[in-house]
Amino acid sequence: MSQRSTSRWNGLTKWLRRNGRQRGGDLEVSPSDRVDASGAWPTPAEPTPPNVKPFREPGRRLGCLLVHGLTSTPEAMRPLATALAQQGVDVDAILLPGHGTRPEDLIDVPWSAWDEAVRRGLEKMRVRCDRVFLCGQSLGGSLALHAAAHERVDGIITLAAIAYLRDWRLWFLPLLTPTLRWRQSPENDIARPGVRDVGSYDRMPLSAVQQLRELARQVRSDLPNIEAPALIVQSLEDHVVPPENADYIYEHIGSEEKKLLRLQRSYHVISLDHDVELVIDRILQFIRRLGYTEAIPS
């Protein structure tokens, strides 16, 4: 990375921060957004475990597909998977393309590749389950919403899903990505002390941010077409996604049956935070009520 491109990004950041504050400021910039002129990145405190894999927790005839967030891995969804499986739910936690290896593998992965992974997961789950639910966190929540607009699902659960991003710098991404490829990842926005999203990348390519932005735009178009019952979960304090995303989703989703659950004690990575037990309880209630509304073959 050249000195010129780094200075350009940092200068843009300072200007936007100053003007954002003057105008009531949606933009929040931290020192972690700056990249050294050398282009070097610090070694993560906990390197990404090699060969992170998707996993399955076998259950009975109710299924739930779990989809992790950007730069994260299926391991972030493990607490949900374990709890659901203990109650007889068949769980698949998929691994999205470009994740679970090294950040460089995420460069230029289109959001359509993530969408295809979700669709394949749903297809496999339908073979063995009578009812299929879809649960996604952050990017995974956005992918779940998009899939639910085009695929048959019996219910959808979103955790800090993204329908829009609120950062002025995003308008400049098409100009900056040719020369500035990386930004630091908000990998551990977790209120619970000592808990980490192990395996999450410490940095992300700006191309991935652009893909997330394009997916969010598509989700906004998809929302009125979603008919499946929806449980929308969002922390009141989230340093990655504007919490108002949940209100936007709730107001625009086409589902006749929908519920918004607000969390008081958690940040962005809900599946690993203080309120996870409450979230698990509400997800189980949601799945049981919808899964057993009609007799399911044994």
C-alpha cells in the first residue's frame, strides 16, 4: 500500500469525522480504521484456526440452518447450535465462501457466492426435515432475509441483520478500492468480558464491504416479498450495525407474523454475548410454535 493511498484514506476519514460531527454525525471513526503506510497489519492475538469447518448437530424433523457473519465462522453460532440440538432441532451451521481460512481468501468474493451457499444449505436440509428455519447473524441475517424472499422457509430469525450501512465513507468505496484494499475488522464487538469470536479475521478487504453494501441494497428490495414468520433480534447498543436496522426490517418486511426482540446487555455478536440464553429461549419458542402447528410425520 502506498503512502499516497494511505494518506488519502486517513485524510478522508478526518474530513468526514469533522463534518459528520458538525452535521449531527452518523459517522463514527476509531483509530483502528487507519492503516499503516507500510500496509502491514499486526498479527492477530488469536490466529485463525486452520481448516475451520461447517458442522451439523443431528436432531429430529425440525431443522434450522445457521449462517454466520462477515469475517466470522460457524463457531460463533455454536452456542445456538448446541442448545437447539439439545431440544431435538436438527442444525446445520454452514461456512460461507472466503471464511475460516485467511483474510486474503475473502478478496473479490461476490455476495452471490454467499447466497448460493445458503441456498445449498436449505436444499440439503429440506431432504431430511419437514420444517426448515433459517437463522443468520449480521451478514448471515441479511443473507437469510434475501433467501427467505426467494425460497420456501417456515420461519426466519435474524440477529443484528443489515438492511443498510450508515457510514459516509462508503460512498467513496468505488474510488478507494483500487488502491486501498483493507480495513480492520470489528471482530469482537461483544459486551461479555473475556469472550472472543475465535477464528474471526482481524481485517477485511474493502471489496467485501462493498459486497455487503450491495447485498443490503438487495435486501431492502426483498423485504416486502418475505412471507415467512420472522423473529428480529437486535441489541440496543451495537458498534457495527446501526440498531435502527431492526426497526427498518420490522416495518418493511412482508411477514404477517413478526416480532422484534431488543436486547439490553449485548453488543453486535449476539450469539456469544450476555443475552444469548434469552435469545435461545425465544428462538426455541418460535420454532416449536411454528413447527408443531400441524402434525409432523414421525
